[in-house]
Amino acid sequence: MKIAWIFACAVILPAQTYQVTSPQGTKFASLPDGKGAVAAAEKDLSADPRNRDLLWKLAVAQAGVWQDREAVATLTRALDVSPNDAQLYTERGHREIPLLEFTKARADLTRAVELDPKRMDAYYHLGLSNYFLGDFAQAAGAFRHAVEFAPNDDERINSTNWLYASLRRADKPEEAAKAAAIAPEMKNSAEHTLFYLNLVRFFQGAMPEAKALPPEPPVGNTDMETELRFDTVAYGIGNWHLYNHEPAAAEQYFRRVAKGHVWVTWGFIGSELELQRMKH
């Protein structure tokens, strides 16, 4: 599905709200509530403000239009109602990551797996929070659990990509090679998982770099999915060049990703963080 999106750097339109300033200094905003999902959820909640499920519904609607700050606030209200709810902690941690609040996210996601030790999505996002903090060994530990508790091949492929990257960044290439050894016959079901599957095949040496990389979005691109595909794979390949001691090639990939504006993607976040680290 193609989704039109709007971004703001210097000017935030009335229908949008400020969300985060990137490591490169760009201010990013939410999308407009074009389909009215947020407004509808707020209306439902107004009749029962401490209803956990209605708070959840509002947070999901807010996240759907990149209102991550608002979603975090809504989930905090929900946790006041349901304080030992692993799903709420998982979602709040998830939404804190695009806001670059990695330490807060790690705390929330650690609490989520304490409450539900087999919660795959909590381990996945805990891995991401550790990874973006530069704690690659801890990230690998979380992603191992995400692979272990993955309910299907799509989730297993997604987590395997990040497990491999974490182990390589932790300077454990032999463990990484074992982690990436998924069966040749493994297939994706969800469309977006193909990007991660291609990355894993690239890591295995089973797919060339040029074939794994989707087309780069054109200048003025307004299709979020096109940029998401490119960001995901370009960051993964750039990262591969980084831990294979090819920083110039890595930087080129990171800069290509950072030209975009889908600030909520893991590839965009990772690319901007690496460019910031390269300055020091």
C-alpha cells in the first residue's frame, strides 16, 4: 500500500506536532490525522478516560500518524490504570525509540520482559534500544530471545538480521555467521520482510549487494514505503561495510539514507547515529 506523507523541517503545519530533532539537526513532525483515527479515538476515550483498552486504541492511532510523543503520554496514562501490563510497556518502549529516548526505552522494555519473559516483540525492541545505545553485546542477547520466541518465519527473519548486525558490531563474526545460517528454503510472508531476508542472504554471501539493494527514492519522493524499503537495506549494507573496515563506503550509504525524511524507520535512525559518531 502506498501512503502519502508530509514532513516538516523548519515549519510545522497546524495539523502536525513537533516530535524530535535528529542528530543531524533536522526537526521532524507527525503526519496529519488525515483519516480522523486519532480524533475518533479521543472522542471514544472522553466518555471513559480511564479505560485501558480505549487508551490503547488512542495510542495506536497516534502512532499510526507518527505522534510518538503523544502516544508515549497516552501509554503512560494507561500504565497508571494497568501498572503491570507488559503490552503497554512494550509499546511505550517502542515509541520512545524514534524519539531517540533509548535509555527510557530500554528501561520500559526490560520491565516488559520481566513481566512476560516470552514476549518476542519486547525482546526485539529491547535489542534495538541497546543497539542504538551502542551496547551491541546486550543487543545480541535480546535479539537471540526474539529469534527464539518468534511465532513465524517473518519475525524470525527480522530478528535474525538484527542479531547478525549486533554480533558483528560486538566483534563476534563467528557467532554472527552461525546466527545468519537460516535455511535456503525459508521464505517471507509479509511483504516488508523480504527486505530483511535479502539482507540476511547478502550477509550469507548468497546475494550480491546490488541485487539486495532496492531502488533509491527519487528527489521529492512522497511514497513512504519506497523510502522504508531503501532505508532498511541501505543502512544494513552500510553497516556491513562499517564492520568490514570500509568506513568510506559505509558513510556513502548512511548519507543516502539521511537524505530522506521517514524519521521513524530503524534504518534512518541508525544512519543518522552513525554519521554523528563519524564526526567524533
